[in-house]
Amino acid sequence: MIIGGLQKISLIDFPGRISCVLFLTGCNFHCPYCHNPELARGVPVDGLPITPAQFYAFLEARRSLLDGVVISGGEPTLQDDLPAVCAAVKSLGFPVKLDTNGSRPHVLRHLVADGLVDYVAMDIKTDPRRYVPVFQSENGQETIQESIRIIMASAPAYEFRTTCAKPIIDEAVIAAIARSIEGADRYVLQPFQNQRLLTPSFFQPAEPAFTSAQMHRMKTVAQRWVEHCTIR
């Protein structure tokens, strides 16, 4: 496992908890708006990687300050020792939140069934039928839908989220995504952030960001199919 970075404290990444965020390197998607391009390419953010031993020592020293650990990326489920990392974190008394793109449902199934994650946040990039070629090179519709089913049926707590960027997202796409997660507890719409993008040229010359009014219209569209829809 290569740890690409560590955010020592976060008040927003694990709902209701003060957490740290562990970033693992490497990703099997190529999202143009990715704001962690170094991690997506497998490069540690701060140069030298943090060792697992250093990370566990960090957690030991902060038992009284933190009450959750977020494992993010990149795509964490690509790491073969992710279950062992989750188990080690939970053995120290910390609940685990996993951020994932949903591309490895067999890993998700194992983590959830073995009680190794307490919260799952899955990014749904677009209508599951339209992942190719923007986000990946192979048809992943069934893979994405299988991950959705696992999370909704078995995860202790969860959210789905979509980064809203033109021309990838519009109201029709939001409606398709919301229908694919019909009845979900929580769906989060995230405004596009124009900083440190993986593929800046993808969005040129058009403006990819939605206005606040447009974001709220998409929220209204999504609310027809999910329990709660919010804009983060």
C-alpha cells in the first residue's frame, strides 16, 4: 500500500465526526475534473510517502482528538491490503468511512459483510450507461449498478454524490442518476471546482461550472427519487 497523503483533521469529510483523511494512490478512472491528479497518477502528494506504521502511530497519538477515519484516494479499493488497513484502524477504536468510485463491487461486498466500514460514500460520475469513454475505457454499467445495490442493501450508512460539471452533467443526467439510486438515503450534488484538474483541456473553451440557480434546479430534479438531496 502506498499512502499518498494525510489530512490530519477534517470537520466535513465524515458526517457528524471529527476525522482525518488518509489518501491512497492510484485510480482506474480518468475523471477530467479530478482535483487530486497526483494521487490519480499514483504519485504521493507531498513527495515521500507516509508508511503504514507512521499512520497508525499518528492515530494512536490522537485517540482523544479524532472520532473517525476517512480512507480516500485515488481509488482505495485498488489496494489489496485495504481490508487489513480498515481492520487495523477499527482495532484502534475509530469508525471508518470509505470514499470510492464503485468500480470494484466485490471489494465493497467484502468490506461491508465483514463490518470493516461504517460509512460508504460513492461517487456516481454520470448516468451509469455513459461512463465510457469519459471516465473509463470499458463498459462499467453493471459494475456501477452492482456497487449501488450493495451499498443501499448492506452499508451501515452511506451517501452517493455527483460532481456537477458541464458538459458531463445536465438535468437529464441528474434525473437518470437519481432514478438509478431511487430511495437512497442521501444524494449530494457537488459544484465543480476549477483547481488542479487532471485534464484541464477537457473543459476548454466552455465554462464548466453551474450557477447556484442551476444547481438548485438539479437538486429539485433529484429530490423526486431520493430521500434527501443536498448541495455541498
